[in-house]
Amino acid sequence: MIPLRKAMPRAGVALPLAPAWEGERVQVRPTRLVLPLRLTRLEQSEAVVRVGDKVHAGQILSRPLGIGARGLRSPLGGRVEALSVRPVSLPSIFAQAAGPLPLPCVELGGLDFSAPREGAWRHLEGPALRERLSGMGLEGEEGLPLDLELDLLPPGSRLVIMALSQAPALDAALLEVESARLEAAVAALCRLRDLRDAMVLHAPSRRESASRLVARLSSLLPAKAHSVAGGHPWSQGRLALCAAGLPFPSPRRTLASQGVLVCGLGRLLAIEGQLSQACPGPFPIEVQSWRGTRHLPEAAGSSVLAEVWPGTPLRDLLTALGRDPHHARELVLDGHPLTASPLLDPDQPLLPGHLALGFLPDPALPSWAEGPCISCGQCLDICPLRLTPVRLARLVEEGRVGDARRLGLESCVDCGLCSWICPSRLELGHSLRKGRHLLREARHGA
């Protein structure tokens, strides 16, 4: 295994930086909400409301069926306009591998933004506090609900706060202006589980703001900041831990079961919002503009921070930004151009976990064409786990997922470096995520 700190320089990888944030924030008031009742094919749930019902903020909309499912609370008051099944692109890495999933949804109209929202939570203890954090919308990068991760954590676990997402302007803004809310979320986690310490992983340019957050957290538990150089690869939890000098966690087990709770800044903000409002609240999305193509992107201007409610249709965000709701001349991407999936449906609901949206001009589309593998070996050279990405991808696409599993498919940590470095622009990472998704479904009997 090559040292992760040397992986990117050896491969000559250079990640184009996102546009800088210059303070512009937009609040989006949706005309309706589209709320999926589950987040993967493995979950099962059913609606407990009917068309025409009036609901209030915080009301339960679905009943979970099974261990992995969680109930959905309404972010706002309104009226149930439809119970539908529609394709939804989810932010989970497992869901992205499968593309849009047909999911049951509750569609709310006549939204009430003025309803009073419960604000006190510090008097809650034990089961009551845990119940407040048991709904959908607080999932981590592995797609696990927060309360399930807390159950898996052994005593004396470590909290890792990630300020290394693919939305750098969002991370910067949250560190600067939302530190009190981040501290409140960590305080709640400390009350629910015996945490040994906290580590804030940040980009070198965020050293001062990360140090200020560490100073606030030091009254709750021992905390320290660690600067991690690089870009996209370090935003993956396991690679970030290794880059910070910690032992590499097993990719075959969840991070929580290995004593590590990973929370991005957006997730901590969602935790505080759920605590203070007793239901999902608005969450921030970084909106970036790019020039060039998907594989040769170049930042174009500054980025905007948009506050959206869970379930807001993409068209409402585009309208608030003054863009074409049908994005006929632009391609909307869920994240950084090098790694993101396109969002083609203007009615696509935006959900916590959609940290960044990128806009590319439509002529970028032809550059997505893949070329033949030239057997250069760069994907083998850059893989931090010494897998053979091109071989695994071929097996997955040929339907031989069992053979790919025997060659180490389940050890892949979704860093995306193989797709990043490939001179033929092969979407190797997408194929590997697809294969792991199929293995996960087979394991659960889906």
C-alpha cells in the first residue's frame, strides 16, 4: 500500500479548486416539498397520511418497517397533495452508484412557514434526546442513520469532524459563522455517548477557523485540529483518517463499529437543527459555477450559499438563483464536476447530503465520451489499497460481481482516484460503486 500523503503527487493529480465564497446567501422558499419515505432499496416504510390531510411541522409522515428504516418528520406544515412514486437521485454514495431510485414520496403543498417550532432540547435526557435524533435526514457518508451509528459506537470512541467536503466555500462559511450551532450538536452527542476525544480535519487554508472551533469544543471533550492537504480524495472518511496519521479502518466494517463517528459540518448543522426545531430544518447547499468540461473544469466566479428546506424541488432553487428551471443550456451536477452525477429532473428533491451543486455549460456533455483502456496502469498505481480498478470494473459490467468480490471489490473505499487519473476517462469509480451496491443488495436479500 502506498503512503496516502504521496498518492496524489506521485500520480500528478491536481484538483481544480471551487470558486471562492464572497458572502452571498440565498434563502429558498419552496412552492411545495417532495419528501422520499426511504433512502435506499433496502429500507421499507409506508405513509401514515392520506391525500388531503393537513400536517404540522414535525408530524410523522411514515411508519418504518424493518431495522434500517426510520420515520420521516414533516419539515413544514401544509397539506398532502399527492402520494407518488418518482425517481430520486439520493446523496448517499451507495444510492449514487445505482442512479435515480423509484421511491415512494409524500408531496406537500400550501406550505406554512410561520408555524411555531419547538426550541428547547437541553432538558432532554437519554431516550428522549435519542428519539429527537432518530428521524431521516441525519445519515452519514455510509448511509447509516445517526441513532444506529450511536448504537454501534463502543465506549471511548472518537468523534471526527470533517471540514474537507467537496463544498469548500460551505465549509469555510460554517466554520466562521455557525460555530455555536456546531458546538451545540457536539454537546448533544457527548450526552448520548461516551466520546474519548474529537479531531477536526480541515484544509490548510482553514487553520484559524478550525482552531477557534477546537477551542469551543475543548470545554466538552479533548479536541485538536489536524490539517490535511489535498482535495477530493481526503473527503472520504477512511482516507482522511489515514491522512491524519490514524490507523486505516477496515473497509469491510462500518466506521462506527470501529470506534469512529464521522460527521461533516453539514451533518452537525442538521443535528442541531433537528434538536432545536424538533423536525428537519433548512440546510445549506454550495452552488458553484464552472467553465470548460467535466474532465477539464475551471472555476467561474464566486459561489453562492443557498438555504433550502428538505424536499425542495430543484426547479425552485434554480428559480431563486435566476437560472432557467429547465436548465436547457446548463448541466446541473451533484457536486464537483470530476466526481458528480448529473441531476436531469427539475423536480428532483434536494435533501440533506446534497452539499454542493455545480453548473456546467451544455457543450460539456460531449466530453463525457469514454475511450478504450490503453493499459497504462495508472489506476493500479494510484489506488491506495493496491486493487486493480479496471479489472474490477470490467467484471462488474459483465455481471460477474462474485468474481469481483473475490478480487477485493468490497475493500474499495470510494475515493474516486481511479476515475480521476484515467487518461481514457473511464468511469471506473462508478462501476465499482455499482458493484458494491449489488453486493449489498444480495447480502440483504433485496
